[in-house]
Amino acid sequence: MKIRQAIEKETFNKTSAHPLQSWEWGEFRENAGNEVVRFPFGQVTLHKIPGTKYKVGAFIKGPMPTQEMLDELKGFAKEKNLIFIKLEPNYVVKKGGIKCAYEEKVISILKKSGAVPGKTLFTPTTFWIDLTPSEEKLMKGFSSKTRYNIRLAQRKDVEVIEDNSDKAFEKYIDLTRETVERQGFYSHTERYHRLMWQTLHKEMIEDKKKPIARLLVARYKEQIITTWILLVWHQFLYYPYGASTVKHKEVMANNLMMWEAIRYGKKLGLKTFDLWGREEGKGFTKFKEGYNPQVVELLGTWDLITSSFYWPSRAAESLRWQILRAKSKFVKPPF
């Protein structure tokens, strides 16, 4: 077995370009029951395949794949008897319609190493909002409907503030549960959200560090009706989690929430707001499009195959999700 050099937390975080590759995120995943292995180029989480004794690796939001990196990951997978390692690099291949010159080379390296396109965890495209222009210029770039809805929420006295209190977080949990039950989709569990908040906010505050996770709330008539968790990492602001009630939807709290999140990122001196995903035709994608974001295409999902069990396991996983989707039509997904 290869002996790996110890990695210091501070050094690791300096070179990690995404919050999902932060040391703290690794600690959160360990608290959730995953084994986490850190390399100089990033961290891999290990996940059990339901109903089997097998495991797979996930290397999510790491850097551009190199031959050296893939060789080390393949050797590691053999040591751990992993069926495959899922790769979703935080590597931009197209931004603003301009393609990266190295895309074909990187894909060639992946294929030669035995990687194949895999089932996605994160969407292969996302939205970025440039936070460097003035508030006035940003507002002018929004769609007319978006500007109208922001002003409507302001006229209705909707208030958006940062509120990291226990009471506000409990409301976030309540609204997330309500949203999951209303929309009937499979989501992270309540335990997941609590562990994430404990590790990425509370424990960092206790250690007198600036927390990665922050909570924004929208209040209307003294009630919290929308909650968003934002992640702050290096020069980026991220919007991974949000929940709201259907009550008072006419006051357009979500529109004001997005605008105040943009202003929040600017106040922190951040450069870019990553809206955490984009899916053609979805209602929330259309909502995001109103803020004039730039479409960013990432390298996508690749499974680095390291076992002959890969294809049978992939077929079984596909069947499992078909069953879960069918089940969700009759039984509400758990939270």
C-alpha cells in the first residue's frame, strides 16, 4: 500500500477551489458516516452501495484531471477495492460561449485511463453572476419582470437579513421539510442539514473562524417565509440550499432574497456568485435567468472504472432509482 504524505489543513484549504473540497466539508462528511481520504490535489469520500458490501469513491468539485492524478486514484481504488470513483471536476470548459483549449486533451486523458461518462450528481452547467459591477448596473441587467418583483417585495415590506440563530435554523429545517413534502422529491435528510450546519457554521464560530455556511431569511409580517443557506469560499458565494412556504408567495420574497444575496456577496468583497446548478426548462432555472447570469459549462461527470462489477452496479442503481421515483408517486419521500 502506498504511504501518503500528511496534509496540513491550512495548506489544503488554500489550494481547494470549491467549498465541497474544503477540509471542513470533509469533516462534515466524516460526521455523516463517510470515510474521507485526502490527497494533495483534493479529497475523496467513500460511499457504501445500498444492499451490498461494496463501496464507491466520489471526487466532487476537484481540479482539472491530470494523468498523474488519475493514476494515483486508480491505485487507491484498488487498495480500497472500490468499484469506481465518480469524478465531477470543478473545471470550466465553456464560459460565455468561449471553449477551453484543453477540453479535448482532458477528455482524452480520462478515456485512456478507463473513465466513462457517468450519472450526474451535479448539473454539468451552472450560472455565475459577476459581483464586481455596481448595484445599479447589476439591477439594469435583470429582466423587467425580475426588477418588478424585487420592487414589489420591497413595497410589501419584506425584509431580508442574515440570521444565524438557532431559531432561524429551526425554521429553515421546518421549511425544508415543507418544501420536500410539497414537491415530492428526494432530498438530503434532516440529519444531513443539521450536521452540515453544525460543522460549517457552529464549530467554525466556536473556533473563532469565519464560517463557510451562512443563513439568510426573508421575513413578512414578522414571520420567516423563505430561508437560504449560502456558502462563502475564497472569492465565491454559493447558493446550494433554499426553502420557502407557499403562504404569501404573492409578495415575491424569493426575488428579493436573490437580490439581497447578491448585495451580501458584494459587501463581503466576493467576486462571483455561483447559483449551484442549471437545468433547461425547470421553473427555478427560469427564475435564476431573470438575474442575467452567465452560463458556465463544466467538464461533467466521469466514472473512473476500477472493477468488473461497475456495469452490473450501474444497472442496479438505475433500477433502484426507477423504483424510488415510482414509489414517490404514492409515498412521500422521507426527510
